[in-house]
Amino acid sequence: MTDQQQTQSVLVVEDDEHISQVLKFMLERQGYRVTHAADGRAAAAHIEAATELPSLVLLDVMLPFIDGFELVRLIRGRSAWTAVPIVMLTAKTMERDIVRALDAGANDYVVKPFQPNELLARVRRFLRTPS
């Protein structure tokens, strides 16, 4: 684990408790700091109040209160957050949902059930620092 990973944080927005625990475990084992929001309203409050930007956002689409598409728009509407990579993590597999998420500003789209090593590879791809 590098010093870079220890300073990088991931905001996980996931309402399924089991999946959020798996993600937290996987990411922390890789050395990332994890902040979890269990629904869209909690995520929106965190985004609006955050004093420290996450290095990456892992975002479910189907969430209580505010869905993932709306959260992408909220994140992309905040100038400080425009460079924060967003990886959608969702059971929605329809092409129109994938296109909608990418058009809204998401950087990547991973379908559940996800393969842990593939997801970690995608996270690493966005969190690499230029050498």
C-alpha cells in the first residue's frame, strides 16, 4: 500500500447494508479511507457540507429519497467537485440507464453483481496519480 492510497478517500453511496459493508471492507483493505452515505438525502447533505473532497465517488443509482442520477447532477453542479471521478454501481443494466448516467457526468458504470477485483481495478484506474 502506498502513501498515496492512505490519503485517498472514497465516498460510497449505497443503501444496501450488505453491499456497503463489502465495499467498505474491500476498499479499506486496499488502504483507502471510506465514507458511507446510506441514502440519497445523506449523500446530498455530505456533498453540500464536505470540507474535504473524496478522491472518488462510488454511487448506486436506485437510492431512497434522491436517486443516483440526481446526485451525479448535484456533484457536477459544484465547481469544486467537477474533477472527482464518479463510478456508478448499480443493478440497472438497460443501455438507456448507462447512457443517462454517463451523459449526466459519471465516469464509469459497473453493473451489480460486480466482480470485486474488476471493481478495484476500475477504482485504481481513476485514483492513479500522474507520474
